[in-house]
Amino acid sequence: MANLRAANRPKEIVDAADAYDALAPRYENLLSDNPVIAHSARVSLELVSRAMADAEFLLEIGSGIGRETLELAARGKRIVACDPSQESLRLLQDRAARQGLNNRIETRAIPASGLRELVDEFGAHAFDGSFSSFALSYEPSLGTVPEDVWTLLRPGAPFFCSIFNRLCFAELATGAPFLVPRRGFGRLVGKVSLSIDQLAVRARAYTTREVLDAFRRRFTLAGVWGMPAIVPPHYLHRLLTASGGLRTAWEGLDRRLNSRWPFSLLGSHTGWLFVSRLQID
Ligand SMILES: C[S@@+](CC[C@H](N)C(=O)[O-])C[C@H]1O[C@@H](n2cnc3c(N)ncnc32)[C@H](O)[C@@H]1O
């Protein structure tokens, strides 16, 4: 299969910001070319929209070209969108201007590990909600992220993030660790190189325990979703395409199962909804 050969081909490993700078002009093509990415993106937008429904001033971490920021700004939210990829942010600003949304969106070229800078600029507990879709795994560790997000959020505010998961049911069920060892086995040991177009970047895969331990001091858990839960990982998207007319049913079943244990904890990414604690225990 051509996409298995492509997934197994070694690629040059670069910084995530450089890889996304190069990909930015074609980022939207991923959604039209790959049905698994398109499905995950739709599910993510639904979950983020629901989680941020009551929040007005938002912080997005790892916004890319603004797939979700632009949608939420169009619904009346004000957003500070952060990403280390300057080219992605330039495109986000262009798109915001074309849609007449630039008065609702500000961008900052910082990674998740640089969020502390925003406390000096916006003040502590300034944001009503925050989200980070498919981005935090590019940090070498979750490190200071929970503390910094907590400091930026008002007490009781939601934080939704999707993080690359260590155990993926669909990957194991399709035999991916043997078909694409670089991806499948890498995930199981927690360090993986992810293809970003013609390049590759290092990323971390987290266990449930690691994520909960990182966030528990500052946040309570309010929901967990597999993203996707039973649809195969995006580099095996031809399996979904080959299912023909069953694809819609497969995606529908994925949505029904994605919040149910054990599927909620066995997706390719896990969507975590946290709520900022009022004070330290
Ligand atoms: C898969 S894209 C997701 C973009 C967007 N959230 C979405 O869902 O369409 C990952 C994004 O994370 C950004 N990124 C890379 N390293 C990061 C880091 N250390 N902190 C925050 N974002 C990072 C990339 O530049 C890229 O825009």
C-alpha cells in the first residue's frame, strides 16, 4: 500500500515550528485529502465549541492557521491565538482580515512553554477559557503548561486539550506497530516522530496517569474523549476510505463511543476537559 510505504519512509527531523512553517500554506489540504484528519477536526471543533460556549475571552495554544480560532471568533468570541509557527500565524491573520474578524483575534508567536509571557501582558486570571487542539504533544514535556494555563484562566474556567495518547485501540487492532513500526512502537514507548508533510518532528505520547498527574494540582477533570476513538490513525486513512459506504456509519459509531470507557481513553489523541480550580488544595 502506497500510504504504508510513505509512512515507513524516514524523513528529516526538524523543529515543529519549522515543519509547520513549511506546511502552513497547504495545511487546509490535509482536511480534504485525509478523511481521518477531517473527522478528527470536526469532532475537535464540536468539543471545543461546547467547552467554550459560555466563555468570551479565549486563549488558544497551538492555533496553527486558525481552524478553530476563526470559527469561534465568527461566533463572537475574542481570542489570543498562540503558535510558534510564524508562517501559520501570518496566514491566520490574513484569513481573519478577509473574514472581517481581525478586531477579535490577536496572535502571539510563542510555544506552550512560553505562556508565562502572557501573564505579564494580560495579567493573571484574565481569560474565560482556553483550548489546545493537537499541539501540546510537540512540547518535550507538559512541564510548566498546567501551572501557566491555570495562572492565565479565571477560577472555574474550562481548559480543553487534545493530547497524543500512548495506547491507541485502533492502532493496535490494525496491527500498526508491525505495519508502521516507527509510528506504532514509538507511540507505545512514548516518543514518536510524526510526519509533517515531507518532514518529521519529535512528539511525546502520554499515558492517562501522566496527563492526570500533570494537571491534578490546578484542575479538576470534567470529561474525556477518544479522538478518534475507533477510527484508525490518520496515516492508515485508506482503511477508512476503503470501507466505502460504511465510512459514515464507522464515523457515527466513533462519535457514539468516543466518550465511553474504555474507548474514551484509547483514542489516537485524548480530548481532556479540565476546569480550573478555585485555589490550591
Ligand atoms: C496539528 S497542528 C494543530 C493546529 C490547530 N490547533 C488545529 O487543530 O488545526 C499543531 C500545531 O501545534 C503547533 N506547535 C508546535 N509546537 C508547539 C509547541 N511547543 N507549543 C504549542 N504549539 C506548538 C504547530 O506549529 C501547529 O500549528
